Amino acid sequence: MAAYVGSNMANAEKALKEFFIEPARTQLDERSGPFLAEMEKSTKEVAGFQIKMPIKYGRSGGIGNRADDGDTPEPQARKWEHAIWNTKNIFATIRLTDKLLKASRNDKYAFANQLASQMEDIIIDANDSLRRQLFGDGSGKMATCGVNTSVNLLTVDSVQYLQEGQVIDILQSDGTPIAEGRTILSRDKANNQILIDGAAVTTAATDIITLAGNYNMELTGMDAVFNSGSTLYNIDRSTHKWFDPNVKALNGELDEIVMQEMIDEADAEMGSQIDFIMCGYGVARAFQYNQLTYKKNIDYTTLKGGYKVMKYGEIPLTREKYEKPGVMRFLSKENWKLYRMGDWDWMAEDGAILKKVSGKAAYEAVLVMYADIGCDKVRGQSLLTGITEH
């Protein structure tokens, strides 16, 4: 019997190493949303586990006009800063029970199907998590609690990022735990409520919800980059204003003039050429409403990963399920990278992909990537807020 389990273990190790890893890498890189699919992936700026991103700003000092016999301008190099911060640790785990390994000894197809099914599930969920994290601020916050007193049915500010089956932590704003490892049993979108398992919980209006264990561990996403005056990549923007984005509050209906203004602002400030626009569903409908109002045909294009999206002129305009309501982001793709130590891979430094789970009759394999998102020209990006949704 043990020999047969060993045979299945060997087959599973071989399948994970030779057949599953490359498709998994492709899916994780290209199916985590249109912008992440288009984003350059780079290892060059990663030293050890740290990202070291050079940032140029200001103007050169050696430019000027002089008299025929005047002194030429004194050369002065453009100013530099080095943003240095740590990569984030992203994991995706599958588990095979000892019982499954033994039960499938006479049915290799059932075993292969079970392995393929688990791989499909973790890739879909990892894609979804990365797509959500792209729009976060790195804290992992998925919702802010309302005032709830000794209940399991919790009212929150929004259930946009919450789903049934998620295992969550409920924390004070500074990360102090209130309730950890709770499962969402149901979700009421109309009333912004979730039902959780376990003992009843009391929350304040400043408490937050994260995925279990994710507090301050997530990617440095859009909300961090577009948060003017905050510290980003260890650069204090309260004193380095050149590293703030262009932000305008519209507080009304979307129109093409203000869209062009945001594109022009990025060009005027940093010479950036906006070539990607992102917004949520309601703002995407507002764009469609604007185009139809003026009897304009809406053009579409297909991006890497197979995403079919609208276009504003020649610029792709994507509808994003995890984008904040009422906002539209204008991005220059060349300024964004996914910095990583290496591609997605199995955690197998000891030579084994599948490892015995301590205290469990099961084996686990862990897919890992050490990475974070970086933008080296924040002033070359624009954010429009307060857009009336449709």
C-alpha cells in the first residue's frame, strides 16, 4: 500500500513540476485583469528581497541661452531618488489528503482530475485576489465595519470585495484583532451586510475587514499610489510633492472635455502619454451614456489575455469589477511594473514540492511569487473622482 501511495506522490510531483507550472504562470500573469496582463514584469530592479526603483524628477540645470561671448550654462544633472521597499509574499496552496492518494491507486484518471480541479480553483482565486489587490492600498482592507453590537450579521460600508466562503479577519484600524479566521456564510449586496460563523461580534465604525492573515501584506495598489501626500515606496510625499498624482474632483456627469483635461495634465506635468484608462462598471456605463448621447459609435479592442474592452479614441478603456465607485484612472503603462524576484514557482528548496502537513493526514504544495507593483512616474498619472454613475 505504501509503495502505491509513493507512486502516486511521484506522479503528482511530476505533474505539478512538468505539466501544471507553465500554464499556471501564463494564467496568473494574463488573467488577473487587463492592466496586470499588460504590465511589464521585471527582475532587474530586485536585489535580494528588496525592490530598488530609480526615480528621476525635475529638470537638468545645464540648459540656457547666452550672449555670443557669454559663459555656457553650468551643467547640473536631473535629480534622482531611489525608492526602496520590500517585495510582498504571495502564496497559493493546494492540499491532497492521504485518503485521496490511496483511494485513487486504481484510478489514475480520477487522481489527475482531482489534481487538475484543485489547480484550476487556486488559479481562479489567485487571479481574483491579484485583481482586487491592484486597486487596494497594501493594507488588505476590504471593507469598513459599521457599528455592530454582539451579532453575526455585520453591516459594512460596502460588500464589493467580500464573497461567500472567504475567510476573514475583523480588526481595529491599527490591526488589533477583534475576530480572526471567520468564514463569510452569506452576503447581502442590497443592504451591505455579511453573515459570519462563530461567536457574535461587536465592532466600531472604524474597524476593518481583511482576508485572514493579509493585514499590511498586500500589493501596493492604486489606492496607495493615488493617495496624495502619503508615504509611497518609503518616499514621504508630504515633502516630495513631485511624486503626487494629478487629481481632479468632477462631481458630476462625465464628459470628454474633462477626460482630455486629465490626459493633457499628465503630458503637461511629466510628458507622459496616457495609453490606458480604468474605471468601474458604473463609470463605464457613464462613458457609454456620454458616447450614445452624442450619437457616437463605441469602438472596441482586444488586449493581451483576451480581454475585449472599449476605446476612448485609441486608448483602451477597461471596466474593472474592483475599481472604486465614481472614479476613472488615466495611466501611462510604461511607468508601471510588476517587480518580482522571479516567476511564479513551487516552494521546493528541499527538492520536494508536496510536503506532509504536520498533524494532518495530508500533503500540500505551495505556489509562490515574491513581488510588488511599482510606478516610477506618479505625476504622469491622473485620477478623476466624483463621476456620476449610470
